[in-house]
Amino acid sequence: MANLEQTILPPNQNAPRELGSEKQEWLDHPNEGELSVDVFEQDGNVIIKSTIAGVKPQDIDISIENDMVTIRGKRHEEETARDRNFFVQECYWGNFSRTIILPTHVRGDQAEAILKNGVLKLTIPKATGAAKINIEEIPEEI
């Protein structure tokens, strides 16, 4: 049976695997929510879709560096939950981010993003001219 600290460890966090007397780094800093994404290829483009309901376009920052895309933002809670006794609290409010390493080269300077009905769609054209090279023969040096 796992101890309580192991049970509540947030998924996809860079926390140490072994829990000892030292505090985990993720406990010392506020957690950022992580986005769920779909990444696929369509018509010569790489498409990234993510549901980010309740977020305004001005609260989203998208950066593309080489073949890595980072989506950051903030989901604002409309009213504070000071005097509430929650039965279940699953909605995430606050900062979120997601970095995706793309499986192909892209033209980041031609990327387009649209937010419609709470779904962010990022379209990035694939780069042309990147050829796959196989090295058939590898000599061994003595």
C-alpha cells in the first residue's frame, strides 16, 4: 500500500521518485496545471488542439522554438471560494502550461492559432526540405 504522499503526487511532475525526509521540490512551489492536448498531422500541417474553456485569448501565450511548442496561460476564477465547503473540487484555476516536442520540423513563423468554444487549435505548417538520411555502413576504428 502506498503512503499518502505517494498517492497525491501530481502526474507528470518532475518530483523525486523516492520520498524521504527531504521535502519534494513540487511541494515548495505552487503547481501549474497541465493541458491535455491532441497532436496530429493533417494536410501538410501539424495540428495541436487543447480544451481550455474559460480562458480568454489575451490570457494565452504560445511560443514556438525550433520544434518545441509551449502553451501557457491562466484560468481566472470568477469568484473566490472562501466560505465554501466543497464536496468535490476538480476544476483547476490558475496558471497552466504544456510543452510539446514535435515529431517533425515545422515553420513556426507561419503558425496560426484560434480559440473557438473553449478549444484552442494551433496550426503549424510542416517544413519542407528536411530529408531523412540513413547511414548504411558504419566503419569501426581500431
